[in-house]
Amino acid sequence: MLDKYLPQKDFSSYKDFIDNFSITVPDDFNFGFDIVDEWARTEPEKLALMWCDDHGEERRFTFGELSGLSNRAANYFQSLGIGKGDVVMCVLRQRYEYWITAIALCKIGAIIIPATMQLTSKDIIYRANAAKIKAVICYSDAERFIAEQVEKALPDCPTIKIRILTPGKKDGWLQFIDVDNKKDEKYPDTFIRPADNNRTVSTDPMLIYFTSGTTGMPKMVLHDFSHPLGHIVTAKYWQQVRENKLHNSMSDSGWAKFGWGKIYGQFICGAPVFAYDMEKFVPDKVMEKLVKYRIATFCAPPTMFRFMLAELAGRDEKYDFSAIEHCGNAGEPLNPEIFNKIKEIWGLSMHEGFGQSESTVLIANFPWFKPRPGSMGKPAPLYDVDLVDADGNTCEDGEEGRIIIRNTNAVGLFKGYYLDEKLTATAFTADETSGGGKIYDTGDTAWRDPDGYYWFVGRNDDMIKCSGYRIGPFEVESVLSEHDAVLECAITGAPDHKRGQVVKATVVLNKGFNPSEDLAKELQDYVKKTTAPYKYPRIVEFVDELPKTISGKIKRAEIRKDAGKD
């Protein structure tokens, strides 16, 4: 499969990778037909998806089965009036219906919006009107929460015409196709690739991610039909998936991380995806699944690794993780402490990756060099990555700067913010240093060491300005997380009438530790002794849990907002 899209697959060094990697993008590339259906044609019994949930249900899908089911779903959706260019929001958690739906919509040429089960009616109203959503496909959880939120939102959502629920029935809702009815004459398992005006081309809109909203109202990140090909780098060279061996990325379908780790690049590489449709994150249950299903490659946010390590602390390890051949992390920067503990317990070096909803993997630890604890790694070959100062000049090694992309036509990079030309224009700005062209500013700050490794500092929005110093939250979090009392923490700026801002630490404690003024002082002194004293947290707040998005990112904006009320 990869030979169709990669002129060269194997590389002798990172330099060879950077100099010679390229992707051939067919003019009419369509993930549904050219990947899923092609695997179904050549290897119909090849495993595509291994699925399970918290209730003992387990399903196994081959590419042949996914091809047929997505064809039936495509016929069903078309019968309802869903066509090319129509916008469909899918709130399906990690149900297997998500894969069937995403592939079917791709074949039709409709635009999919993945969404989280945590949306309220207010969130749905915003999304429906901003994106002009025509149809909503929802998972029916026991409480019917998301279905009820959609119903509450409907009076304010004039574009929503179609509602589909799975599983079960509910008044006013249509039912999803019967996955187990393999001889459905009404919606057959064949679907002819559209031609003429209904034919998709690689530059057509395919996918919209609403950003997680850690710093404001979500933006609509638009990707075209070529986007899945960009994830070849994500899957093959960063996550290092193995053909015919299970890969698991911990992510709900409502987030871009799902596209990174649970469908596009993995299927292109022929790696089956493992999906655990958990109702809540329970570390022991996740570790049990890793062992039972012999997951070969695994990727999760640092938060999840931290909680798994906390469960293993102080007891004899009862899990055999020997099947795991490669381990990665993304979503939040990796503290060196986690890197070292995973290395000790699993015998694997964590491979951190960095990117955004707007991209595929931008910077990562690739096979040709050793990961350094706490480093994001080095740039991916698809992107012309640079670090620039306030004047747009390239930073020297060791100098902090903004991470920018100079080739805004890169395969995998977003095409703009949907239906918002003004916001798109602010994202793609003129490259003043090159005499032409545009750049994309990621909004993230980092520095580069003399060996070319990149080190994350923080979001521009998260930078703390205290008495003339610029302090990145991650560097303080890394230090504080090494203290035995700290399970996890978030560093933010709190208003201060003398200094402008001061550093605030919001801390979740490990088992066996209790909040106290003495412990707060101990943590402050620990930071003073371990890093530059001006970075120490003048405010320490103990909490039971940190506010996070469902993808595991800490909502620092929410913590800052609460601090402003004090």
C-alpha cells in the first residue's frame, strides 16, 4: 500500500529522511476508496479494528467487513439526503460505528465533525450554527445525555435536519444501520465511486476539528481529502506501527488525536487499531487491556502514564508488558520523570511527538536518533519548521522562539479555519524574511539545542511574565513533578499588583500525602533548589483533580480564570 504514495520508504539516517522523504498525492485521493476498499480488495481478511468495551462486548472487523459496512452506511446516508459537502457531526465516543461512519462519509464526500460526549446544548448550538451542520449522529449512552442536549439545542439550530441514534430507539431519531444484518437489500454492501460533480478531489473539504478550547471559543480547523496521507509520518515513522500488529492510541473519537492514532495513518500502513471504549479512565483496566490484547505499539498523554505509574508504585508489578515494542506520548509535554520510570519498568524509551489539530506530527522522536528525556525531538520532513524571535528572525540555538511553519502547502497541514476568512488570514501571515510566501504560526514556544532537538516551553498564551522574567509553565511543572508528593500539577500565572503576575502551582497529591502549609513550603523550596529561584511558585494550591479536556490536556485557561476571581 505504501509504495503507491511513498517514492522512498526506507531511510539510512535522519538526514536521508529529511532530504528525500516525499508523498505522492493523487488528484482524487479518497481514504475510503483508496485505502479501506483497496485493502478489502487485496487482503479482505486483514484485521482492521479490534474493539471492546467495559461490559464484556468484543468485536473484530476486517478490512473486508469495514468496506462492506461503510458502503451500507453510505447508501443509507445518501437515502436520507446527505451528499457531497454536507456537514455531519458525529458524537460516537469510541464505538465501532465511528469507523463505519467516518469511512462512509468520506466515500460520499460529506464533511465530518468529530465531537465529544461532553458537549452541552450551548456547545451544540455554537457548533451547529458556526459550521452549518446538517446531520448529527450520536451514541445513545445509558443516560441519553448527548441526545437530550441535541434536542434542547434544536430550536436554535435551523440547519440540523437529520438525527441518527445508535444503538436503540428514541422518538424523533432515526436508527443507525443494523451492523449485524449482512444481507440488507435496502442498503447493499456495494457503493459505486461517485463521478462528475459528486466526485471528490484531494483538495475538497473532508474534516473539521473544533479545537479543544483551552484558551477561548473553539476554532473550526479544516482539512482536505489529502490530510490522511500526511499521517503516514505520524504512524510509520513516529509511532512506528507494525503491519498486522495492534496499535493503540488513547483518545476519544471527538479529538484530533483520534485521527492521529486510530484510523488514518495506521490503516494506510496496514496496522490494525485497538479500541477500548471505556466509560472512564481507570489505569488498571487500561493496563489489563494492553496485556490481554498484546498491544505492540502504544501512545497516550503523559497524564495517563502518570496515573498508571502511580497505580504500580509500591506494589509488585502484576502486568506483563513485554508485547509492547514501541511507546509514544503526545497531547502534553513529557516530564523527564515519566520518561525515566517507563524506561525502568517497561524497558522502552518514550518517543514524544508534537503537533496540533491543525497538522499531522510536526516534531517528534524518529528512529534514527535517541530520544532525550523532555525533548519533543526533531522536525518532521513534511514541514519546514523554524523558530523565530519577535522580529521574525530565525533564533540561535538555545534562544526561545515561536514555532512556525514556512511551507503552508505541506501535506497534512490544515487549509484554514472553516467559513472564517478573517481568522484564516491571521493564521497564514506574510513571511517578511523570505520576500514572499506565507507562514503559519503555531502559537507555541520552544528552543533548540546544538544537536537539533527541540524543547517545549509553552503556549504563547500560557507564558508567565513575572517582574520582567518570562517563565514557561512546562519547565516548572517538570521540576515539581519529580517531588515524591506530586501526582500531577499545573503551573499558571496569577495576577499580582506588584509583579504583574506570579507563578502559581495547582497540585494533585500522591496517595499518602496531605495538604498543609509545611508541604507547600517544601514544594516551593524544592523548586528554588532545583531550578532558577525566580521560577518558584509563590502560590501553591492543593486540589483533588485538575480541569482537563477529554483528550487529557490541562485547561490552564480555566485555572487562570479562577485565579483572577481571588
